[in-house]
Amino acid sequence: MGRRTHGDHEPEVDAASGEPTATQVATIADAASSGATTTRSGTFDDSGHDAGTSYPSVHPSTDLRFSKIAAGEDHWCGISQPEQDLICVEDVARLELIGPIRDFDMSHDLATFHHWCAITGEGDVVCNGVEMEFTGRAEHVAVGFFNACASDSTHVECFFPEANGGFDTPPSLGGRMSAEMSSLCFDARDFHASCFGPQGEEWLPREGHYLDVVAIPGGACAAVFAPSSADVPPPDAGAELDVALGRSGIACFQHGNVEVTSLTGTYSLLDADVNGDGCGFGGDEGNTMQVRCWGEHANTVPLGIERPKQIAVSASQVCILDQQGRVTCYQKQ
């Protein structure tokens, strides 16, 4: 399949707790901040800069603009525009990887696990400064807790083994996707969406209609669309599923269980953290469309935020990318 795991950076998980071992925590830290790592894109120091080149620290300001972002535990990262560099922002902004970057994603919901992957302008996949093997030119990347995958329009390759939460044999699909531990979801199209587990499990009921979907560990949260037309028969998937699929709103499907959230109406731009709590843009017909959240993030974001370009959710914060490329983050209440 042309894939490789992280080699020296392959994840190690404690069998009893399911948490990364001390060795794994140190390994991930090393991958992000070890001296110099050589890739086909060149040699980078601990900040992702070209070796031997000095770059001043960049301070967050209204001058920074981004085309895509991802939220972490205590920081966020994004693709700057028009430079297309990967920049991470905590107290100050730092250059993580020189562009052009075509796509990127990050998982940092837990202090013990921090992983990012990016697609370079040449279609190469770089994860935590290490170049991964990919057959062809990658176009999209998705990263979750112990799961990271890249795709083009026809196929997917993943970089963590199934034993740790990844995929040994990914689904035979392509395109944009989201990833979490033991879950891989593909963008909804024509009211249909697909989410899979590493053994081919289908996390979403086939009887449903979906506007958007995001992967959560062992499942997915979806923006369900329930057509009001009499020409469309109601779902017949069993009592519990019929409740979730029979009304428009956000529902989460995880390990065979169903949770119908309090959010009703039509939604898009979904994102969720490792606990399955998240946000989307939408609302009921006739009401103001705005960013609304469910679960532990229900009170994180103030009401009244106009249509964003993207919503990025971590366990500790929600970051909003507006239409002008500016980023505002809200800490979980």
C-alpha cells in the first residue's frame, strides 16, 4: 500500500489504561522538538525553519490571516495566507513548517499526545517533521488521537497501526475526510456520508440523510437532515435510530450507541473533540443561523457569531476562522 508507520516514533499504549506510555510521550516530544530532521523538503530545525536561516518570532496580530486552522489543548495552528506557511500560535506565533502547505490537520486534545500532519506543495506528507510514505501526490490529510491518514481523489493511506487506533487497511475511498481513534469519515455528498471503523464497521446508519459529518473515537457526529416532503418515507432503522434520524439536528453515533443532542435544525462546518463534544454552524428554520455547540462545549462560544469559514474544536477551546481569515479562540467554560 506504500505506507509506513512512524518507525522509531510508532505509538506505544499502556494495555491497561489505553493511555500513551511514558516512552511514547517522550517519543512524540522528540518528534516535534528534536534537533534537525531531514526530509525531501530540506533540513529543518526544532521550529521547522530551514537550517541555518534565522527567523524572528512572529507575534499574533490582526495582520495574520489564515486559510485553515486546527485547535490544540493550549494553542492553535493554521496555514497562513498568502504565504501558505504552517504557523502555530500560543503566547506568540512561530513558524512550524515553511510552505507552500496544501492541507494540514492536528490532534492535541490531551497533553500527552500532540501530532500534526501537512501536505506540501509537491504532494508529500510530513507528520511532526517526519516525511511519510504515500503512493502518488497526497491532496488531503486528517489527524485524530492515534490516527492519521492522507488521501488523494481515489485512495487513502494511514500511518498508525490498527492496534493503536489507526487503520491497517483503510476504506477504498478518497477525498476530504476527518479522523479520530478507530474512525475515519468522508465528507457528506448528496445527503449521504460514510464513516468506518478499522474492521470495516459502518458508524452511520444507511437509512439517514446527512449534511455534514465529523469523526469521533469509534464513531461519528452528524448533521442529520430529515426531509419534510411526503414523498420521502420516514426512516425505519429501529426505534432509537428513528428518533435520531427522524428530525434535523446533531446526533452522535458511537460504538453502537446513539446520542441525540439538543441542537435541532440544519448544520454545517462540524468539528468535535476527542470526547465527542463539538460545534457547528446552523439552527432551526426561521431562527438566526449561528455557531452553536453541544456537550461540554455548550457554553463555550457566545451566540451571535456570523457564518465562519471554519470551526476548530479541541477539548479545551473552540477557535473560529472568520471569512476574512482572522482567528478568535474561546476557552471552554
